[in-house]
Amino acid sequence: MRKSPMKVIALSIAAVSFLAACGSDSDSSSEEVTVDSAAPVTEDTAAAEEAASAADTSKGEIPEGGIEVAFNGDVAGWAGKSVGIANLAPVPGAERWSKPLQACIEANGGKVDFQDVGGDATKLPALLEGWAVAKVDAVFNIGIDMTGQDSLITKFNDAKTPVVTWGAGNPAGVVALDANQEEDGRIIGRYLIEKLGGEGDVVLVNAQNPALQSREAGLKEVLSASNIKLTVVGEAAGFSAEAAQKSVETALQANPAVKAVVGGFGSLGVGAATAVAAAKSEAIVVSMNGDPEEYAAIREGGAFTATVADGHEFGGEAACKIAAGMIAGEAAPGVAGKSILTTSVLVTADNVPAEGSAEGTARKFYQLP
């Protein structure tokens, strides 16, 4: 199994791209290592144990090979500044990033022009052009694909106006923050192997979107090393809970022995849970994103048992600091051209946050080699 390569993008709703490679067909095996608890602990074994612990990505840690990125921009510098925020759609995955960002800027004296495009990515160029003319001090984009906006990005770069994005691609000239979607799939895959004892039939309900396909790739990679059989269902544009419910109902009718259903992101997991309950199936349901509706489903104590929470809220706060630092003359953080990724956390009944609260484990930010 690969240890570190991961790809990123974010969530989607139809044309929306913000929410959130098959495993090898060759034979794979796992080697069980037994440690003698009576053996003396040396510096080498202690270091090995520490490294293994640090690589537990289900607990908000950086994957092996990742390089941590730090930023400490003084947010007090927002006083008197103006910014433009382009938001993909009024959905939890986008608002979990945009609301902390906007609150940070306004609380420190900045003025925000917030524009929600309602899922219509064609509105982005006009927004960017308007902000370039208005000479805003920073631009933020949550989830709207930046492909084809090179000339406008260059205008902002020439004016030394930071452009910071989340789940909007990674063109030259922007600071691209994102969740590690492929690692999210790996985390859920490892959880399923543990819960199911490494065998059984599992259904993934998904849709056609780069972020969701990356999650699917990570899931397949991990499950390929087990005896779990994965079946993928769903409609290309089936991003709603209702679409997921129909797809899962059909899958359960075809195979009542399914042990688990995976939702490609929050709404799909919620729809899957409804289908499982209606079919009186004993399958568990898991998902990926960390939206309020997923936490509510976990708290209910039914089939929905786990989700992977991306660090959207922490990403919004980080974007506020990053842009403030750049306005003050600091260089963009990290290595230019590489996305800055947030770590994720596996959420179950043991650590699900209370109603109205986000998952609170502090996220780390990193880049891959």
C-alpha cells in the first residue's frame, strides 16, 4: 500500500466543485509484527513508535512525507482593508470555510464583499474583474474552479493582491488551500477494515466530481489489501441525499448481504442511511466531509457510525492569517505551486461534537513533496 501520495480538490454539487485510481490488482499481503512488551525500550524503538503515532491521519496528524506549513499573519492588519469573497453555493462545506474567514476579517476592521454564485461558476470572471477594478486588498474563492482565470490572477499578482482559495484548483499565482481528499478515502477504508474484520460486501454511493473521485481512489487503494468487495453506485450528477437513497435502495435489493455503505460526501451518506433504515438492513453507513447533518446522524445512534471531518473551519481561519501576512509584505507560505492541505479527523460516536459545534481538533497544514 502506498504511504503518502495524495491528491486534492474539494466538494461539488452538479457543476459545483466544492463539497470534498483504483487499488492494485496484484496480490497483496500484510505482515503482522509482534512486539515483545518485556523488551527494553531503546531510542530507536521509541522513535519508531513516535513516528507511527504521528502518522495516524485519522486523528488530525500529517501523513508520512508531508511537510508542515506555518503562518502567523497579524489579523489586526485588516483594519481599513477591503476584500472580495466568492462562494460557490450556500451549502455546509462552503459555509464552514467562508463564515470563519468573513468573521475574522470583519472582527478586525476589514470590509467584505461576499458574493455567493449559487453554483453558477460562470459568474466568477465578472466578480474577479469587478474586484480588480475596485482594487480590493485581497480575494478569496471558496470552491469555484479557477481554470481559465490566469489573466485576472495576473492582474491581482501585479497589484500585490493576495488570492487565496479553498477547493478551487491550483493555478499559478494563488495560495491554494484544500483538504486531502484521497487521504480521507484511506481513513474510511481503514475504519471499514477494522469494523468488518477485513471482509464482506461494501457499497460506495458517489457522483462524478474530482474531489469525490479522489476519495474513491483512496478508499479503493486501502480496500484492495483486504477481502472486502467494493461496488460503486450512484448517478453522475446525483449529489443529493434523495439521489443517493435511490441508488442505495437498488443496491440493497440486489445484494441484501451488504455490510457497509459509504457516502462520497455528507449528503450522500445521509441518503444512504435512509435507504439502509428503510430496507431494515444491518449495514453500517459512513461518509466523508464533516458537515452538521453527518454529526446529527451519528448522534442519532442508527446505522450512520462515522465520517471523516475535513478542516474547513480551520482553513477559513488560516486564509485570514495568510492574506493578512501577504498584505503586510510577507511571502506566501510554503512552496509556491503546491497546495497547502489540512489534516482530517475520523469522527464516531466517541468524539462527535455537540449540536451546533464543529469538530474541534486543531488541524495542521502541510504540503506533499
